[in-house]
Amino acid sequence: MNRKGLYLVISLKQEQVQMLNALEKALREGLAAVQVYAGGLDDMPERAQLLLCRKITDLCAKYNTPSFINNDWELLTKVPFDGVHFDSIPTNWLTLRAEIKRPFFTGVTLTNDISLLPEVKKADIDYLSFCAMFPSSSVTECEIVHTDTVKKTLNLVDIPVFLSGGITPENTTTFNQLNISGVAVISGVMNADDPAKAVREYKAALSKFIEL
């Protein structure tokens, strides 16, 4: 996945109509990708789960934006997501992925432990995301990642790298010396009064050091 810019993560715990409206407003402004954080699916009947996920993938396809499901890779066999994003790579992933009989992208989140990079390379991962760069109300389970960790990784991989966790348009200047592909956000867009304006503000900040 060679897209650059703003990678939007959405939560299915958000009220559906509000979430879908905010998502479409964000998509109109141009996004690198959309990831569905599937927390909340367990409270829904399977038919409702699949219907909601298809509404999201249809919206993303309408705006030519790749869509990813978080962790729940089995959904790739039922819903036309473009890929899966893992918090950690599943055991025997190369064997499991054969069950998905179509091309798709795979991403994974890293923290400060870059000893996992050989595993990432073996698993044929398409992009990386580091979490969390700053404290965030949306990200409560990630340690704070050191900028030096990102620098070392960028020197060791040739796949896109995104940064996430507590990122605002203002603090993106912290990354202007890093050859990253973009940043991932949740509440900065999805909880904004004007999601479209929020996307424009992020993209304006990123465009100062990333060619979008």
C-alpha cells in the first residue's frame, strides 16, 4: 500500500448514523486509508455486523480509499475489505492467510520493540504503524514510542510507515525530519464538529513535509 497522508481509524462503538456521516465527510477530503476498529461488533448480530461493514467498505470504494479491518482477518472472507491491520501478527499467519482467496494488504502496529522486524518481514507485511507517539484518550494501551525507534525502523525497512496516538495538526511538526508516509488518527477527525475541516487541517500540516 503506497498511499500517503491521513489514515483514519473509526470505531464501531460510535453511533452508526453519526459515524457514517463523519466518515463520508472525511473521505470527500481524501484519505490514505480507513481502518475499522471492530470493538463493538460482538454486541451485534452477525447479519448486522456484515451489513455495517459493507456500508463502510462501499463508502470507501466510492472514494477510492483502501479499507482495513482491525485484527478480525476472518471478515476478509465475508466483506470486501482491502486488508487487515493487526495489533500483533497472529501465529502461523502465512498459513492462515491462504484461507483468504484473494489479494489483500496487511499492516501491523509496532511499539518500541523493533526486534519484531524480522518477523514482520517474514509475514509479508505491507506497512507499519507506530503507537503511541503521544498520550491520547483514544489510545490507552500503547506505550509512548521514542522518535529514535521510528528513525531506526525507517533505515531498516522499505515499506510505508505511519505514526499514531495523540497526533494533532500542530504536533505533526515533530515528525518533519522523518520519511514517514503519514499519520493515523481517530478522535481528531471522528469527534470533530466538522470532520471535513479536521481532515483539511491535518493534510495541510502533513503537506509541509510529505508529498501528498
